Amino acid sequence: MVNCSEDILLLMDSYRVNDRAWELIIKELRKRRENGETLEAIGKHLAAHKSTVKLWLDNQRGGERTSFRDMIRYLDRLNIPFDQVFGAGIYIPEKPHRLKPSTYEENIAKTLAGAATVFGKNARSIASEVGEGITTETVQKILDGEISMTVKELTAVCSAIDILPETVMKRARELTLQPQEKKRKTRRSA
């Protein structure tokens, strides 16, 4: 049987963690405002509307309706170490490493690189058009087929190149299936 006082303590701890997280978030938002960042820029960085950021700053609080997942995302995007919120010694898993791209993803990269060349785009121009969240190095690795990409990265790069993701994926599928079709034809003729 669970002791009632332990449940209350855990509940109170969750409130304490939430309050501490928002204290750190608000502190960082204030610092950014003092350094001249606009509400719109801060909101874009957090994937929140500027009016929401203003509300947080005006009321000196936030999070009543914010999910835990979003709060963690805000902490991460503001580069606030989790141990400042949860205490030292908390295990936080590392971000997963990029996987080696599959043949299909390599063909997506070839298609994107070809389209970029046709439209006169390079990694730097694509990254600057995409904006925050993707570096020139990441774009170059994507175009070279060195790393697998997220759906968000694929759509952002396609948008910057001015090509539809469906077109890229269709062409990549054709390139992926070509070697398989050649093998079938070779087997039939033998």
C-alpha cells in the first residue's frame, strides 16, 4: 500500500520542478529581451507565438497549459541544462546519432543535389533560405548523402530548392528500383 504522504510529496515535487523550469525559462527570455531580441524572434526560436512569449514575460510565469514535453523543448532550445531544473546526477540520454542513410535516402540526396545544381543553389544558399534549425554543414552532408535526414529537413530543403518533396521521392524510388530491375532482366535472359 502506498503512503498518502509520499504521493503528496511526489505531487509537490512535480510542482516544484515545473516552477523551477519556468523560473529558468523566464529568466532566459528576459536576458534575451535585454540583449535586443524581439518577441517574434524568441517565439520563432521556441516554436511559440510572440503573443505567448509576451504573456509569459508580462505575467512572469508560464506553463499552466504547457505540456511537459513542450517545457522540455523550451529548456532544450534555450540551452538550459536539465540538471539546473531536476538537480545534479540526473541521467539525460544523449541525442541519437544520425544513422547511415539507406540506398533510398542516398538517392533522395542525389536527386536533391541534382535539383540544387539545376536551380543554381548550393548548401550555403539553401541553409540561409531555410533559416534557423539547419546549418550549412548539415545541408552539405544531406546533399552528399552522408547523413539521413528528418522529414522536416527534407521538406525545408525541398522548399529552399523550390522542388516538391513528392517529385524528389518519386525520382529516388525510380533510382532505387533500377538496379533491381536490371538483376531481374539478367536472370530472365540466363
